[in-house]
Amino acid sequence: MGYISLRIGESDELYYLGHIGYRIEEKFRGHGYAARACQLIKPLCERLYTESITITANPENIPSRKTCEKIGCILESIVKVPQRYKYICMDAEEKCRYIWYTGKQDED
């Protein structure tokens, strides 16, 4: 059917790759499975990340962008992928950076 992955930490690579990645096989697309998978791992994301996580999508990948919007992500920016990170981004020229707020705030 597909997969979802959660990438822990912060790095230059994750700036372009994002904390969450997902893929739904073609015959299962259009049923909201990626959004549902994101919602299922949100409690874990809330425990690991204080305020927000990032999901990236290629600008032309409208279904992935709609998934981000469906779960409540906010488009932060569209960034050019440097040559040194293209190999991890499947040769994408640009990435849409969506921010998904966990709802958890720093406790001071």
C-alpha cells in the first residue's frame, strides 16, 4: 500500500528532505491514506518535537501538497535544492517546505 517514515533530528539534509516522508502506491492513491498515516504518527511527533516538524514536497506533486494542506500544514517557502542535496531529493530542483505545528509549546 505504501509507507511513512519519520526522520528524527535536525540537519542540512532534513531541511530539504523533511521530517516526514510518505509514499502511496499508485493503485491506493486518492483515499487519504497519506494524511491518515501522518495523523497516526502525530502523537509521536508531538513528543519528539517541541513546536513543529517539516514535510517537503516537489512543487509539481499536487497530491502531496494537498495532503500537507489537509493535515493543517502551512507552506513556509519554496526553496531551491542545492546540487549537493539533490541525490537525497530524487534530483528535485525545488522543494515546498510545509510546517506542521504540533500544538506543543516550550515549557519554561
